[in-house]
Amino acid sequence: MDPITLLTVIVLTVFVGFEVVSKVSSTLHTPLMSGANAIHGIILIGAIIVAGQLDDPWLIFVALLAVALATANLVGGFVVTDRMLGMFRGRKPAATPKDTTK
């Protein structure tokens, strides 16, 4: 594909992605993010397999950089999901002070 077509696809993808994500309510955000992280994990495994079959050193570098960034995104997504789920857990009751007068 020519560069103009690729740029058009990227711009349209960013626009559609922003519109779709901005319409998701906060109640659905955590389950959808967990599902997206699971899918991203599968994609990351495929990227690692592809990176392992490359011969050109420049392509290997770019592929490993992409794998490292995707790994950071995946781990960060699970951390954020865990924190959001922690917000839905009940708060622990405050510890009562022990009576030492006995």
C-alpha cells in the first residue's frame, strides 16, 4: 500500500477507536479491559513467534522493541484492572483499639 492509504487507515482507526472507547460506561470498563488484556496476551505470543523467525538485525530490533512495549502495555493493563477491581471490594472495618485496662 502507498503511504497515503496507510496514513488514512491509521487516522480512521484512531478516530473510530476513540469514539468507541469514549462511549463505554465506567461500569463496563473493567470487564472490557480484562477481555482486551487477554486478547492482547495472545497477540503478544504471536509477535514473539514472528520476532523469533526474523533474520535481518534491524527487523529483529524493531520486533523486540514492539514486543517490549506490548508487554509493558499488557502488564499495565492488568495492574489498572486490579486497582479498579479493588475499588469495588468492600472496605475493611477499622481496627478497634484493645482495652488495656483489664
